[in-house]
Amino acid sequence: MTTVELSTSPLPRPPALSEEWRACRPDYLSVYGLVLDAERHANEQVKANPSYREAKDNLMFARVAGYLLIELYNRRAILSEVPCRSLVKQLKSLPREDGDTAHDVIFKIGQRKLNYLLRMFRTSTKKYPTPSLHPSRPSFDTLEDMTRDCMMVDSKDYRTARRKALARDDYRCILTGMFDRTSLRFSRELDQLRRGLDATFTTIQACHILNESTMQGIDPTGASEDTAVMSKTDYAVTAMSILRDFGLESHAQELLAPDGVHNLGNLLSLAQEVHTYFDNLDLWFEGTDEPNCYTVCVSDRGIERYLRMFGHLCVDGGRLYVTFSSNENTRLPDPKLLALHAACARVVRMSGAAEALDELERDVEGTRVLAFDGSSAHLLDHLMSRFATIPGVA
């Protein structure tokens, strides 16, 4: 089935991969054993004191580290084995601060990956600009003319990036097949095509695989004297260093470039509701043996029912598939970024991070002033944790 029932779960003991790791990658199995020990230690602390927040967080961080190793390994055909090796190296050789135990090392790396990797691909609340209806924009005699005009613009912001993504994706949501309302107003040929298919329309948004907020408002030159911009830039640079450690140097360079987050390899055209599912890591794409063909996976049967209401997806044995293509021979969604997004979607749910982040974000939205008694210190830690540094870790 397309629906993948994922809930907070202890790390598998031993993992299903243990025999393969024991035979070919004993260092992976050894490090995974360290993660299991850290999880057990944190779980004992939680049992001894169920209200101990730090122990609950450490339990989650250990699971982030363990599940991330498994998920990266499962995607080595797309990502290569570099991400696994990088994570294993960090888990067994992170420099320790005074008083740190081996468990603390695991917890810190899990926290780091949550703050800088999982959050690169998760955007829980975001408002998107209204599509431009500038009166000077012309109507086009042919659909080819409109597509050529869209493709000639530079992807310098959300609106221009959206136009290019729509042109590549035939002005439709890649999953539901709904047409873009705004584009129909500028092309009679496109509207006739929609009517011939008896298809519906809505506002189609440009969805970033690696979320736009990670790279928005930074100064790649590092020359800014604005404290907020400097902090944002430091966060983005640290996030990109994870991609470099994972062997994705070219991706990091492109995303750090001005407006690089708007490149077509980082964009999907999605209807608003589907966009929200993707941003929340409730929907992700698993690669298949066919190039640019993906199984569509969701975390809830309600989302699956929503997608099955439309006939734009291929159905095979109960699974939903989508194949990305472009008549313009332009760049398609990047398979490595999609693989990382998929790994993060699974990790964030199995580790318990999804529930924890949702709870923290609700608390932050409802808190105007931190409590004097220190009871809201975890909110401040949540807000500041992205800007903390750990020696030797990206």
C-alpha cells in the first residue's frame, strides 16, 4: 500500500540488516550497538523519572541517530554509501567535552541531525505569496509561447521559480493533475486542454524539497554585520556542511549560491493541500528501478484517499506511482534530494521527533513571554538549538 504506518518505536534489536552488516560492514554494526546502548540508558532514565524532559529528549535523539543510519543505508543505491560512512565516523569519533560519556556523544549527534538535517526538509507552517496577476503580463497565442516565456525568466524569487516549475510540469500539480488557476487565464489553449480532460483547477504552488526558509535571508559572502542575518547564514552554512559530508558537494554549492534554493532540481509543482503534506513530511517519494519514477508514500490513509480521488497517478498492485517528465527537456526534481527527504520523513516519525516538534511549535505559538520559574526553558532551548555548535560535527 501507499500508506506507510509509521509511529514512534524503539530501535530494532538487532536491525534487519544485522546479518549483512556483520558480514560486510562490522563497523556499522558496532556503532549501531553504541546507539542501542544510548537508547537503553535514556529509556531507563525515563522510566525512573517519567517527567524528566532531558531524558525524553535524549531517547528521541538516540533514535534519530539509529534510524537515520538505517534509512541512509537503505538508500545507498541513490545516495551512495558516503552518508552512512560519514554518520558512522561521527558517532564513533566525535570529540568529547569534559564530562561527556559515550551516550552523550550519541545524543548530541542525534540532536544535531534533527536540528540541521531533518529541519532542512520539514516546514510546518509557512504562508506562500499569492500568484502574480500583473496586468502587463500578456495572454499567449499558443501554449508553446507561454512555456517559452516562463522558461526564460531567472529563478530569483518564489514567484519566478514557480513560473518555471509550472512550465516544466505542464501547469499542473504533479500528483493530483489539477491545473493552475492563474496559468489558465493567460492561455486559451491550456484552458481548452483542461476542459477536454474535464479536469479541475486550483492554485498550484512551487514546493521546495529542501525548504526555502533554510536558505532565505542569508548572506553567502559572510560579509553582513546584521546579527540576525549572520545567525541565519551560520545555520545555512552548517546545514549545507551536512550535504558536503554526505558527498553532495555540488548540491551544497548550488543551494548556497544566491537564489540557488529556487533551482528546478529543488522544486515540485503541488496543489496547496498536497504541498502542506510534503512540507510536514507526511508525504514523500521512494525511488524505483525506473529513472524519475517514484512510489508515492503517505503517513495517513486520509491522505491516500485524497490522492486516489484523482486519476493523474499510476496504480499498480495498490501502490501509487508518479513519473516526472518535461516536454522542455529541463531539469527534473533531484533524486538525491528526494531520497534525503524520504529518509527524513521516516526518521522523524519513527524517532518521535514529529510529535515533539509539533508540540514545541504549538507551545512557541502560544507563548508570548518565557516563564520566570524556568518552566519554559525548553522553548528557549528549542529556538536557540539550531545556532549551537558542536566541535567536529556538521
